[in-house]
Amino acid sequence: MPDLPERPDLDQLRRQAKELLRAAKAGDTAAIKRIRAASDRDILASAQLALAREYGFPSWIRLKTEVERRQIFDRGDVAALRGLLSDHPELATVRMEHWCDHRKGADPLGYLAMLRFDSGRLGLPRDLPAVGEMTRALIAAGAPVEGAPGAAETPLMTAASYGDAEVAKILIDAGARMDATAARSAGGVPGGTPLMHAAVFGMTHVVDTLVGAGAPVGTLAEAAAAGDVGGFLDVATTQPERVAALRLAAGHERLDVIDALLGVGTPVDGVDEGGSTALHEAAYYGRTKSVRHLLARGADPNLRDTNYGSPPLGWCRHEHENVGASPRHDEVEAILEPLTTPDDASEK
């Protein structure tokens, strides 16, 4: 079964159906077989139905509305979305399926929560100002703010992971639970809260949004990302917990937290369960202040992580390639390059 392309073209799908019908009428046995799988009539509606079923949809109209929904999302057409939801209110809830870039499917709210992050890959404008209004339109049409029952994570967790603070705030205002936890089988942050999702993926602006809205801070790691470990260092914590917290503090440029953790004996070059140090994390996200801070406190710029065998400079370069133009990564590279042994400057 083929998947729909990430930039769908309804006119192209119509042409495919016409070409299929034309081939069948010309005696092409493969085309005839494809149409016969859906109908015994050689008409355009039969070819459209055959094509729709090949893409995994029960009807041409269902394929058409799915493509229209994604096109509306991607171009940020709020008025068209409201019209579509008026005609097909179920599309506020029905999962987006059979897309080449979302093979496991995506809830409509979850798709919008990812859209700004994915805009570069999709060739869309980076700003996408209509995402917030489209999110409100889906909620008004009945999209569940907690996502589908049994989903591995909620839309708020998705917004936190992908760094959309506006969508996160809209979901919170609509009643999304900030104390919800992802399924243990979730691929991102198993068992993690929305705050932990934002913390792990370096989305400081979403961390601040969640904390400002009253999200519970339940662990040392969450507290480190949020910038206040008061009370968490007064209880028994293991060295691995402190090392993990130091990594998050560095990734979110919480310099006071870095000092607090080092002050209770956390090793500046401590390796977390993922095999890297706080300096790797700071370099990866282009956190210039954290990089300087850690180096001043003795962090080793040539220490390789245990998974990729790369020093912090390699991590910085790897993410720099992913994000494209980034002055903060330029600055981190300029800091680390003269400190890094040439043979160790491999990429992550």
C-alpha cells in the first residue's frame, strides 16, 4: 500500500485516476485488475475508488477530504478549516493516516503541535501564524485536548516536545492536564510529563510556559530544567540523578542550577545514562553561556560520548547541520574548535 506524499496534490491524484481509467480502457491488464478490485465498471468513479483503496481509504471522498485537511493545515487557512469542520466535524478527531512522514498516524491537534517544527522540512514559512487559531478551531469542533483514548502521549506533550509554546498555552487554557504522563511504551519520553518532554528536548520557552501556568515540578531533573532546584537538593538524590539534572540545567542555560549541582559534588564531566556530559548537551543546543560556564568550571572539551565517540564540538556541528543557519551554534563552534584536539572533532 503506498503512502501519500508529505506535500499532497489533489489535482495529481485526479490525474492518476484518469490515467488508470485510460490505461484500463486501452486493455492494460494491470490497470484492469486494479479497477476490478474496486468495481466491475470502467468509469472514472471506479478508478477513483480503486486509487483511494490503494492508499488505504474506503472511498474517494474520504481520500479527498484527508488531502484537503492537510493542505488547509499546511497553508494555515483558518476560514477553510472552519468550513471543512462544519461539513465534516469528524475531521477534528479522526486521525491523519497513510502519510509517508507520519506512518503511525497523527491526531489533528498533535499534527498542528508539530507543524511549526516541521515547517522547514515541508518547505513552509517558519512563522505559520495561523497555527494557534487552527488549534482553537479544532478544539471548538470537538477535538479532545487529551488526545485519543489510549494514545501514547497527549497533544500537550507533543507541543512540549516540538517547542510550540503557543499551542501548549492554548491546550492548557482548554483544560489539558499538565500532570499527565506518557505511556511507558512511548517513543519520546516514556512516563514523562509535558514538562519533562519540554525539558528533554531543550524547549526552554515551553518549559517556562508550563511552569508559569502552574505545571507540577516533581523531580530534580524537571526542577533543573525549570531553573530552581530549591528543596530538591535537601533530599537524598543519587549521583546519576544529579548528573542527569546537570545535563538539563546546561541544556536550558540555568547557570545558577549548574553551580548548585556542582556545589553538592556533582562531577562536571559526569556521564549520564545516554553516554554524554553536560558540555555535550550545551554544545548540541548551542547554549553559549552554558558552554562558557562549564568550561570555566573545568569541563573537558575533548571528552567523547560513549555512543558516538564524539566530543562536544561534534555534537554542536551535528545539530548545526540539522537546524541550518544558527548564530548561537556558530559561537559555540568558535569557542570549542580551538580547544578540541583535531582528531577528536568528529561529528556526533
